Amino acid sequence: MASSNEYGITPLRLKKYLWAIMIGWTLVIIVLMTGTALIETALDPLPIHQRYEVVLNITALAGLWLVGTGGLIFVAARVGLIIAARTKAEQRLIARESELRQLTQALTESEERFRTLFDKAPDAIFLAEAESGLIIGANAAAEALLQKPKAEIIGLHQTNLHPAAAIEYTKKTFQTHLEQSRSTSTHTPPIESLVLRADGQEVPVEVLANLITLNRRPVLLGTFRDISDRLEAEANLRKLSSVVQQTDDSVVITDKEGVIEYVNPAFEKLTGYTAAEALGQTPRVLKSGQHPPEFYETLWNTILAGHVFREVVVNKRKDGSLYSEEKTITPLTNIKNEITHFVSTGKDITSRIETQQFLARRNRELEILSKASRIFTASLDLDSVLAAVLEEVRALFNITGCSIWLIDLQTDEMVCRQATDPHSDIVRGWRLPAGQGLVGWAVEHKQRLNVPDVLADARHFRGVDKTTGLALRSILTIPLKT
């Protein structure tokens, strides 16, 4: 027989008790897990606050039933896990709902911005189905361009926007835009076309088309810009360019520093410089040396102050010859009123100036003859008459001195009968042998003699320089016939 302890429990009975307890706990755990799953399923449709109330009630009941076995701890732990898991799920759901609301709001705002930009765009915009070519949208500018309400535009084929003569071209262009938009992500280049207004007038437009996705279908977005003003401006510019190219007046355009950027054919003809030779140079290549530095200082001060400069300018051609030009220089400004360029126009007035100078000399000569006639009438003194005539000649040509030499028929010497110069008293009465000096040469050869530099001419009689101290540089000698 098996022995028993002081409580009367034998080892065999103790073993049975232990197996019964283990089996009992196992059954309790199975029942609790099954009940927990059923609780989770039952609580799932309920709001979060009702779940807490139900869980607390079940926890209380289970605690009363299992207080002796320690099952309350397990149930509480299991219920805590349920609450924690459900709370995290609820938080994720709330965050997801907030994110969806934000995305929906952003999408709505984006659509509103697109609609605003679409409706308020200054250029006409048309939306056409990529496959059919039917217009499904148009903005206010499109209505103004065609002078039609939107209701009459929607449903038209895109070719109906154009005149009949341009329909075939438009079809090809539409297809080209469609193919290019599908094959590349870059914008297709704009083209020029015509649209037909409701009143029958054809309007030139620049068209830019792009393929977009709208409501999950491909749509061709076409932007039409009225270029009537631009084409008119370009036509006027071509006219102006033609005028500048064909005018007889020279035209030069320089930058603010005076560097030549453009010359017209008249400039080339007038100056002898080709456009290639002139570009990159400054107008200083035409400087003649006929004007003092103050003249050019005044010129620059005038045009840099934004004023127009007008003056007659003597310039020098490529071959070294001089010409007179009626010059006008006008500053050009940008939108900030800053000077960026200068436009210079010039009219060749050389012939006019020479004619005016010739007439002035003739008038002066007539005045001299008239004065000499009056002197002859008032006096028969030859010296007085010659002195008056020489003084008028000196003033006419703006020269240092003037003298008349007569031939002494007895000695063939040349005698200075009269002179008007700072040392006329010394020169008057001089006698020179026949053929001596520039005067003698002119008389001997019966030819007019113009010597620009007497110091370089061996025929010059240097005794006159030593005696008078005039240091003559040029002499004009004219033999007079009786």
C-alpha cells in the first residue's frame, strides 16, 4: 500500500489532483481564448467608447467568477491587449481620414486654380478630344476671339475654327501636334494660322498645342494668341527698314559708347567705307580736323542729355577728300528712359555749300568791282584805287596780305605798286629782276601759280621773308593781261 502523509494524501492521490488542476487550467484557458475572440468579433461594429463599457463589464463578471483561480489577471491582460490594438487601429483610421480630407481639399483648390487660370487667361484656350478632334472646352478669351458664345463653340470640330482654305493644313497640323506631343515631353513649336470670326473676318493667330490628360482621357490643349498687332508692327518695321536701306541720306546706328552697329548703303556710297569696315569702329574715322574740340564736346553733351543734335559737319572720306553733311543725331531710350543707342542721319550738302560759297565770292567780287568803280569815279588816283581793291580782296579770301606788281617797260623789272599787309610800307616800291621769285615765274610763263608751301619751292624769293619777317607759307600769283 502506498503510504500517506499527516493529511492522509497518498502520492497517487496527489498525482491525480495535479493532473486535474492542469486539465482544469487548460480548459479555462481554452474557454477564455474562445470567449475573447467572440468578444472581439462582437465589439468590432461598436464605437470606441461603447467597446470600453462592454469590456469593463465583462472584466468585472469574469473577475467574480475567476477570483479564486487567478483568471482575472489573464482576462485583464487580454482585454488590455484588445484595447491597445483597437486604439492604434482607430488612430490610424483617423489619421488616414484626415489625410484624405486634406488631399480632397488640395485637389479641389487645384481644380479651382486651374479653372480660374483657364477662364481668366488672356489668350484663347480650346480643349479638344485627342481622338475625335471635337472641342469640349473654351475660355472667355476664346469667345472674344471668335465672337461666339461658349455654347456654340463646344461640340465643333477643331477644323471649324479656321477658314475653309486652311482646313486641310489645320488637319495636318493637328495630327502633327498630336504625334509630337505623344512622342516627346517637350512643348511643340508654335505655328501661325488663321481663325474665322463670327462676322467672317479672318484673324491671324499663333497656336501652341500640348497633349494633356483630363478626366483620364487624352485632350489636346490649344492656346491661340491674336498676332494682328504684331504682324502689323513687323510690316511697319519692314517698311522702315526698306526706307532706311533705300534713302539717299546716310544712316548710322551706334551704341551708347559710339561704336557703330549699323550703316546703310548711302553711308557706304558717301564715305567710301563698306559696312564691314565701319562696323565696330566709331564715327571718329570720319573726323576731318575742321572742327575744334569744343565742337565735339558740345555734340556729346547734347546727345547724352537726351537732346537732338543738329549741325553742319565737315567729315573726311576714306580717300581723304572732305564733304559737308547736314547731321542729325537722335538718342534712343529704353522703357526705363535710359539711353541705349544713337541714330545719326546725314544729308550730303557739299554741292550746296560749294554753290553757296561760289555765290558768296561772286557777290563779294561784285561788291569789290562796285566799290572800285565808285573810287574811280570819285578819284583818279591809281594808288588809292589799287589799295581799296587789294583790301577787299584780302578780306574776301581771309589772307595775310595782297600786292600788285607792275612791269617797268624800260628796265623789265617788276615793281610792287601797291600792297596791303602788316609790312606794306616795306614791300611797296620793291623792284625784282625779271623772272625772279614766284611773281617773276608767273609773269614769265604767263601762268597762274598756287604754291601751298613756299619753303619747299626753290623759286620763292626768301629775301621778302628776311626783310618783312612775315614767314609766308603759301602764295597765289595770277598774271593779269592788259
